[in-house]
Amino acid sequence: MLKIKKALLLLLLSALVWETALAQKEFKPFEGRFEDVKTQAQKENKLILIDLYFEGCMPCKKMDQEVFPNEKVLAVLNPNYITYKTDVFKEEDGKKLSRKYAVSGFPTYILMDANGNTILLESGFLGVDRFIPLLKRGMELKQQGIYLTYDTNLDKEYPAFYSDRYFKTGHRISAEALNNFMDQQTDAFDELTYTIGSLGMSAKYNAWIFQHIPDLRGKYGDNGLRNAVTATAQAKARKFGTAHQLDSLQHMLEYVKPVFTERLWTVYLPKWITEFYKADQDATRYLELIANYDLYQNWEQRSNALGQVIIDQRNNQPLLQQLKEEYAQQQKKEVLHFTDTYKIAVLDIFLGNFEEAAIALATLEKMDLSTQYPKLEKADLQSMKDALIEKNSAALVAKDLQRPLPFSMD
């Protein structure tokens, strides 16, 4: 009888261990209200991961399919967090949480302690290799007692023009209402003022946020700053380009870089440098910036960036020759996309290499471009022919053909 009892006990313990191990390998978000999540987190002594999403959100769906079920993610997530998913359009908690943090991108993740104190916010699709460090960072900050300064109140009074953005489908905030509200505030660092201003819709408050990035990062984190910072950085890059102030551009880039993740930096940096070039029009300096900041990781991206440069610099013979040689080298490595062949023809016409341009044009005419994007119309090819017949580069109306690039969320 004793042996039977021991065997049963071992069987029960084995089943318990198996059930626990299985639970660690499954992704099961908490079901209930936000207040219930906090209660459960307190019981289990865990952090809270809030996932703000909506049906039809492709990055949200991709997270559910590829990231949350991943074993490496679950090994960090399940023992340390209770996950709470809430729909921002259908559920009251989702609407309130979106309103509190002025959420404008999805999915958005909010990392909290069990009492609802905010630790960290981040938005967008994050692959496994970026999501795990986010979770670990939340744990480290909690261990160090470092929190953002948001309070825990989801039911404070918000101005109607702002609250309606999250509680009334299709409502848009008017710039007038926003500016009127911001002009009446006496403490720009106040949570309510900052939250509403962080939408990035007020140029005046965007400039204030930009000026106070170091202080605001410590108070409210990086995620909420990005709308205002990106808008202001774009305008400043244009201004610095107009004034040919390269040093100012470089100082600005150094100043704003900490606000962005490594992934987002690769998205915004090329935009700001290109904006600077458009106003500056110094192509040599632009190419140096591309090289110094290692902007483009492949030929397709680089060639797209060079398209407008070729057109802008049609009278800059040394630069055009430099670019022609670059395209010639690439042509030795691979069969070029038709947009590159077109650019070679444009370069040759601008350089007065009409015989070589005719060869590139003949190559284009042999291609079936009817289903290709971007569209190269008959009028575009005729413009080339006219320039060749007249041996007059000024007759060419060149287009900036941008090669479609694969889309990646990660």
C-alpha cells in the first residue's frame, strides 16, 4: 500500500511538473479587465505587458503569429510577465490606455509593475531578436527601481477634443483646438500637457519637446517623443540645408539619435540627410554623408537615392562621370533592373555619350515594361530618342524612377 501511495504521489508530481513546463511553452494572455490584471500580477509577483492592438492591424497579427508563440520569447515572457491584450477600438480598457499614453502606432507595448507604474513603452512590430531585449530591459529597470513619471490614473479628466480621438470613431483633432489648449497650459512638463502635445500636431510644442529631449526622455521615455522629434528634425534638416550648415545637421543628428531604436534610426536618418541635400544641392557632400553614415545596405536602396541626384546634377560633368562608373561596376556584378538601365541612359545623355545612351535605350525598348512598376511611358522613351536625334541633353525630360523595394516590418 505504501508503495502504491508513493507511486501515485510521484505520478501527481510528474503531472504537475509537466503541466508547469507546458504552461511555460504556451502563450495565454490574461482574460479580464485591467484592474484584474494588476491584482493577478500582485499575486504572482510579476510585471505586466500590455499589448494595445486592433483587428486588421498587420504588425499586430504578425506579432501573434511569429513572436509571442516563439519558445525563446515565452522563456522570458511567461515566468516574468502577465500579458494583457486589449483592443483599442472595441474595449474600454484599450481606449483608456491609448488615451493615457497618446498612442498613435500599433501595436504599442506598455511595460508596468504590478501596481500599474509605467516602466517602458514601445511601438511597432518587433522581431524575436528585438522583443526579448525589450522584455529584459523592463525587468532590469524594475530591478533598479527606475520608472517613468506617468501616474496610474486612467480616469482623469481630459479635454473633450482629445478624449474623443480615442472614444469616437473617426474623430480628428483640430489644430485650432489643440493650439488653444496648449497655449493655456502653464506647466509644459505636466503629464496631461505633455501627453496631448506629444501627438506632434503643434509645431510650437514640437519645438519645445525638441529643445527638452534629455529631460523628457527621463520622465516619459522615448516612444512618445518621436512624433514631435521626427517632424522637427525634418524641418531643421531642410533649414540647415538651405543655409548650407553641415555642422548643424550633424549636431542635430547626434542630439536626436538616442530617442530612436536602432531599427527606426535606419528609417529616419536617410530621410533627414536627403532633406538636407534637397535644400543644400551639394551632391559631393551628399555622397559623403551617405558613405559616412552608411545609409544604404544594398545597391537597390543606393540607386534609388541616386536617381534625383542624377537629375539635379545634370550639368555637373565630373560627378555624373563618377556615378556612371559606379553603375558600370554594378553592371558587371548583376543583370540590372530596368530602372538602373534607364539611369545609365540618362547619365550617358547628360554626359554627351550619345552612342552609349542609344545602346541603353535599345535595351529598354526590348524589355516588356507593360507590367513593370514604376511606369516607363512611351513619352519617356520618346524624350530620350529626341535627345539622341538632336544630340542635345537639354531635350531630355528625365524621371526619377524608384525601384520598388521589398517591405519588411522587422
